[in-house]
Amino acid sequence: QVQLVESGGGLVQPGGSLRLSCAASGNIGSLNFMGWYRQAPGQQRELVAGITGGAMTNYADSVKGRFTISRDNAKNTVYLQMNSLKPDDTAIYYCHIDFRWLAQNHVQWGQGTPVTVSS
């Protein structure tokens, strides 16, 4: 069984910063892709940022230059540093991991952490 524990969401004013964390535990095996998705009310879930096992990163155009994704493999944790936040960044943020366990590929989602950008 795999668990993802997310933290760091909350209320912040426009222009502010937040740092999200997602720690994975359990039968993870080999952690591959780790990413953050978000879903705003009435919108589809979208990829915000992802990082591969080789530390290659990709970002949604809307967050490039403002958000930074990183990972600590020793702690099985992925982070999302969010700077210069805008009201449009308001959403539920979900952690996502791809891992290989017992010769099979698996995915796991976190429970979501809310981010609200408002004055």
C-alpha cells in the first residue's frame, strides 16, 4: 500500500509564495515521474509541473518562471515552490507519482491540498 501526504496549501495574497510538499511512503519500489496537478472549480485537472527520475522537469506555460518543482529521492518527496501567485492559481493541487513495484507500473494520487490566492 502506498500513501501520499501533501502539505503546504493555504490562503495567500496575490504576489505571495507557498511551498507544497508531497511525501510518499509504503511499497513504492522505484519512483519514476512525480508531478503536481491542479483543478479549479468547473475546470479539468491539468498538469502544473512534473519531474522525472532523472530530474528533467516540465511546466505548464501559465506557471513557467514562477513555479519550481524539485524532488528529494532520499525522502521520496516532491516539492512545488510557487512564487508570484495569482488569483488564477487558485485550485486544489494534487500530487501524482508513477512507480514500479513487483515488475508492474503503478500510479498514485494524493488527496489534494487547496491553494487560494486572494486579497
